[in-house]
Amino acid sequence: MDSADDLAAEPAELLWAEEVAALTGWSGDRRLIEWASAERELGLRLPQDYKLLGETFGAGTFDDNLDFCVPGSHRLALELIRADRTEFAGANPSGQSAVKLLQWATTSAGHSFCWLVEDSDPEYWPVFARSDRWEPWERFDCSAGEFIHRMLSDPQHPYSLAKYFETHWFAPAGEVEPAEEAFGDEYYPRW
């Protein structure tokens, strides 16, 4: 366990994983993820906040709704490194004509959560989200950890799970059956 002095020296955004763990009551073992290999395969560095989330939780599902993807997941639907996780989007809220998005989470209801890979420093990547593939992207200037925390804690958040559940939980990939694998590409809402 880190000492208070060690935690104070870490950037604040790295603490979101601890906040999400507290909200979900998660106390699972740390996951070992081959970050260097994943980053080589992707051709880019990943945000530290996301790496801490990945090591804290691994691949799995929050509240039986939010499927969290990490490299090396044995579940295809929860594997970060897939050809369909990276896409180029047309017009978007940032005003650029074509941008690279890397998807790190989804829901069975068709929501997509990505980073806008617009900066060489991944710590500055905003979250882009949309309800389904026909909706425009929304930009959130926060980390993945903060975005998940707000989904779980803020009933007013546009992608809130807090308005549906009073308590929150996380189920690791071995204990969940992501909708994509269970039902193909069909729409199957869990909430």
C-alpha cells in the first residue's frame, strides 16, 4: 500500500482508480498487463490513469452495463487491441475534419467511449462518447477514470449509471458475458 506521502506525489488523476474501487467495493488482486507490448502494437502510449484502472480492475463490467476493455483480455469483446477499436471519425465537436479515436469501453446499449488521440501526450486525450453510431460525438475533457467515476456517482451525467443503481459493482471478465459475445451485433439492452 502506498504511503500518504507517495500518494501526494502522484498526479491527482491517478487517484480516480482508487475512487472507482471505493465506489464499487472492489478489492481484487492487481492485474499484470504487458503495457509496453500493447503500446508497441497500438503505435502509441496509453494514459497513466487508464493503466492504473486496468491494473486495478482488469477487463470486465461495471454495474452489468459498462464493458471496460484492456490489453490481453481473454474475452474478445473486452480486448483493447482490436482493429475495430480504432476509427477515424468525420466532423466532430473539436472542429477537426477527421480524427483518430481509440475505444476503451462500450455498453450493450450501443454507447461508445473513446479517447480522441489528438495530442502526442496521452495524458491530454479527452474522452469522446456517443449513444450509438448514428449520434454525434460528445467531448469530455477528463480522464477515463474520472469519466467512469462520474458515470457511477453523478445522476446528472449524460451517461449516468448512478440514476439506475444505488450501489455499484465490478465483475471481472471471467465472471461476465459481454453482450457482443453472447448476442452478436444485436441490440440487447441490459438497462
